[in-house]
Amino acid sequence: MAKKNRRPLPNPLAIILGLLVVTPVCAQQSTAGAIPQPAIGAAASLESGGAGQAGGAGRTWSIKPRIGLTMTATDNVNVSGGAKGENDLITEVAPGIRIEARTARLRGYFDYSLRNQLYLKNNGDRRQHGLNAMATLEAVDDWLFIDLSGNISQQAISAFGTQSPSDASLNNNMTETATYRVSPYIRGQLGGFADYLVRYNASTTKADASNASDVDLGQWVGQLRGSTPFQSLKWSIDANRQTTEYSNGNKTDADLLRALATYLITPQFSISASAGWERNNYASLDQESRNTYGYGFDWSPTPRTKISAFKEDRFFGNGHRFSFSHRFPRSTIRYTDTRDVSVLPNQFATTGMGSIYDILFEQYATQIPDPLVRAAYVNLMLALQGINPNAQVTSGFLSSRASVQRLQQLALVMQGVRNSLTLQFNRSENSSLLAANALADDFSQSTAVRQRGVSLTFSHRLSALSNLNATASRQVSDGNNNGTGSLKTTTTNYSVSLSTKLGAKTTGSLSLRHSDFDNATNPYTENALVGALTYTY
């Protein structure tokens, strides 16, 4: 189905210039090869000397251009073509820029790259944009703030279509997708008895493929929080109004009003209960309303352990959120389980750097209180281990309607003196809220889309400059084909890489990759040798 009133993908270069002129932000991540493992003392010195005080002490701005060269020799470049592989040599030149800002008013990051790919045998070239940016601007002292974020990446259109071993593969099931978000908000105190927050979220998600839906979202959020004469009893009131427009689907409106009471039984344990009302047209053309209620608890049995659970009766049945995390001396484990409505494509329904980044960021909160210094420290650790902080365990898919999403994630990080082990597990089930299946997305093939993924990475530090990594991952996607059969795809990847620092500003890596994709119509295997050089000015 062609897009209705399809607008072109925004020009990333124009967006970059706008952000640089109006609200420059900083790049938080570094993925350019091996970096010597930082010490807590080094991070602490960054915190004290580079926090960006208003008086001018320390570095408040950092602009680092870079250039990357990648050569890929593959025996199956066109994975859409099936099992019979076509070998090719791919040359990729990728200029990029990283901007960091840590000022009294502006704190954030900006990282952009333009990947130019030249194919020796396919007689053509491609361009891919990559953007990862997030910033907070304090427009009025301690009252008016503006959050900005942007992301451009390659996204699978269908969970049941061919999955790519890399962004250099030729695959008609992949498309470039861009998401931009601006969110101004105000916060303060109301009459000395309550704290208030009023926020507006505006986001747009644009897909380059004509058979993928664009999504525009507008949302008003209001919140009041306060205490009572009873010291252990606190309350909050939340209001939410959201409008979502799909270029290939329907427009949906949703309102939610909820009151929450929290009672602190002990300093480590509290219980909560909610009552509310909601109205939406997710499952029908007309607005339908009903009452909601829920209950839950928060428990911190030790300073290193956190458990939180909440269950709520909603229009789609039972919604819930559960989280557990624990920090050992040299390892961390984190598990989350949620069930709620999702109106954006899977990859862009939430923001964040990925579960491994999140647990490391939380793990060092005590040692490195400054969030930006801590972010830099965590990214150095991930770069050393060869882990992309934005890596997703499952590829996700694009959709043209709201769905009920059950999402479970498990992450484990174990760190030694020279070795580290990271394990990620992800399981999701998305069910369409619309009875009609005329829309062109995966829900027109299956009323439910289930995905399971696991990734295991072992990292060994050979020296202060070199690192050896081995990764194994597997993803399974399946559906019921609307009762007429089954849909299933399985993707398995293995890779080994050696990365080293070749000079003060140059890093290099060499990788071997094997991929195996299986489905009923288009299975394939692929082997590749990848060499990369990155020079940072």
C-alpha cells in the first residue's frame, strides 16, 4: 500500500546545521575501536575538572570530526536473493562528527555520520545516514526546559522478512528510519503544597520505504505530586492526552487520568494504589471509555537491590510493569517485564541506550554522580569491549497501528581484570488492537507478532591497546498467519573481532562474521571478512 500524503525524509544535514546553530549537543558514545579501560580515578578527575562550570573552568565544548574506512569481503551481498550467494567487495567511507556540550544551560550529545558505500560488482553506491542525539536546554532558570532527541538508523520493515547481517547488505526488507522529538516542559511548586509538571511531547518518525508508515505523535502530560499530614502517605495525579497519526493507517486519540497514593511502610518498602479513567479509539472508530485501577510496591532490601511491581486493570486487560536489579561486586543483573499500549514502531517506542548501557550507568551512580561524566566512562568501557551501546537484541519491525506490547528483557554484565561477559535476552509479543486487517504491516499477516532474541559477548583485553571479542546471537520471529498456518524466521550470527589502537588518533579492527537465516521462502548463509580504520581529528 502506498503512503497517504507521504512527506520526504527530512534532510539530516539541515537538521545538523540547525542543531549546531540553535542548540548544539554532544556525542556521548564512542565506537571507534579499542580504548584503554578507564579507571574510576580518571573518571573522577573528569568529574572535578571537566564538569563545565559556569565560570569557565574545565572543558564545556568538544568538537571532534572523524573519518572511517571499512572494507567488507562477503560471499552473499544480496541476501534478498536467497541461498545462492553473490560475492562482492564493499568499500565504505564514513565521515562523521561528534559534538559534546556541558554548559550551565545546555547538556547533551550529538553524533552524526554519513556512510558512503561502493559495491565492486553491483556497479552502484549507496548513502546511509546515522544520527544519535539528545540534549536538555534550561531555557528559564529552574522552570522551563526543552528536551531534544534525534535518531537515524536502518530498520527492518517486517519481522517475517529477510533479516540483514549488516547495514552494508542489499536487502529490500530494510529501510532508513528517522525519529525526531522535541519536548518542552515546566516544573515548579504550586502554593507550597504540591510539585507540578506540564510537558508537551512532539515526535515524528519517517521511513524511507513507501510501504512503511510514517508516524506523527503529539502528547500533553500534566502531573501534581504532594504529601499529606500523614508523613508516610504521598499522592500524585497524572493526566495524559495523546494523538497519533499514521500515514498508512488511522488517527488515534487517547486520554488518561489517574490518581495514585503511596504509603511508606518502612524506609525500604512502600505500597501504592491507583484509580483512574481512560478514553480512546484504539480498538474502534468511536471513542470508548472505562475506569481503571491498579496496585503495586517498591522494595529496596539492600542498597544494591531494587524490586518494583505494579499491576493495573486497563481497557485491553491487565497491564503491568515489573523490574528487578542487583549489583554484585563485579557484576550486575537486571530484569524488566512490561505490558502496555505501544503506538510507535518497536525500535522507537522507547528511548535509551540499551539494557547493557543502562545497567552499567546505574552501577556507577555512586562512584560517579555526574551523569555526563558517568556516561563518558560507561561508553569507554563499552568501546573497549566492542559493544555498541545502542545494540538491540531483536531487530523489531515497523507498524501502522497501535498494539498491546508485552516486553521482557534480561541483561547480565560480569567484569574481571582482563575479561568481561555480557548476556542479553529479549522477548516481545505485540498484538494488534484493531480488528480490521486492511493495513499493510505485519499485523495484516498475523494478529500477534512474537520475537525472541539472545546475545552473548565475551571480551578479552590483550593489552592496554588491543582487545579480542567474540559474539553469538540468535533471533526468532513467529506469528499465526491469521489462522491459516505459521510464519517463522530464525537469524543466527557469530563474529570474532580484534581491535587495536594504531596511533594517538587512529584505531583499527579486523572481524570475521558468519550468518545463517532460515524461513520457508528465502533462507541464506553469509560469510564476511571486515577491516576498519578510524581517524579522529
